[in-house]
Amino acid sequence: MPVFSQTDSTAVRIDSLVAAPVSAKPKIIAPKDTTAKDKNKQKQEKGGVVKDSVRLALEAMPKRAAWSSAIIPGWGQIRNGRWWKTPFIYGGLVSVGLAYNFNQGYYKKLVKELQVRWRADHNQPREGDVNNPDFAPFEDNALISAKDFYRRNRDLSILGLLAVHTINIIDAYVDAKFFRYDISDKLGFNVQPTLLPPASFASAPPVPALKLTIPL
């Protein structure tokens, strides 16, 4: 007949053959894993909050939307059902990109012109050095100021590109965060003109005022 013994918290089953001096090894019965259903049941018994699949999916939406827009701009908005925001996002990115390309182009032209002039002044010309006729009427100081101007605008364009991309991520996150909240007109308020009657003991006329109504 099998004999059971308790060692710490692990149940050990000792076969009857162990009573005889043989080489049989005891069999250890591992405890069963607790399933998700049992865990929810335990939480209910302890008074904890049990989240269903719908709530878990809603809570995962903001993070998923933010990562989607971080990888591909506008993807998070599409996943939130706000696809009409995508053209504005790409419009901003394209506009900033064109500004960067414009300023970078003129910056490189001005730098090259200044380098050609410097080498010509120091008798160190290189093969292929040609002055740009568009900059012929301008002195070196004017070209240096223009170079700094276009460089500054180029750097601002890079910051603008990062700003548009960041706003795209934040918008996707916030939009998904408030996806399950009620934003109907019932939560608004109405402002309309009105007349306040005078006090019962006063003889003054009614006073114009604004009436604020908050529906409950």
C-alpha cells in the first residue's frame, strides 16, 4: 500500500517497493500550475479587480497607437479610426522637408562660393573653382551673413521635423487614451444672455448678464 510523507511543501509519493532495499527512486508529484481562470477566481474571492479581454485591449490601445505612429507617421491615427488626420501629418512633414532642402541648398552654394573666393585671394586655386555669377554683386561679409541665415533656418527645419513627428506620436496616444470616454454634447455647457431681476427691496431695473448652464 502506498505511503505518503510530507517534506516541506512538496508532496512525495513513496512506492511500496521502497520498503524493500531496492534501487527504485521515489516519484515526486509536482504541484499543478494555476490557470488564468483560477487566478481570476482567486482575485474575485480576495476582492481584487479582474480585467476582462475588452478592458485589456482598451488599455493597450494608447501604447500600441503611439508605437505605430513612431514607426510610420499616421499609422496610429489610422488604427484609431482618425484617418483624416494623416494628410495633415504628412503635409507638415513635407512642408518642413521642403524648407530644409531649400535652406540646405543655398547654404552649400554660399559655402562653396566663399571657399572659391578665399582660395583665389590666397593664391591657392583648385581645378574646377568657378565663381557663381549670382553672387558676384555681393561682398564677402554679405555672403557670410547670408550663409549663417540659411544655416540657422536649416537647423530650425530639422527641429520642426522632429516637432511634427513628436506631435504625431502624442496625438495618436491621446486620441487612443480617450477613445472609451464619452465626449458627447451632454458634457458641454451653454452660455446665453439673460436679465437678473433686482432685489425685492430695490427699485433698480434688471441687470444684463450671461447665464451659464451645465447639463447634468
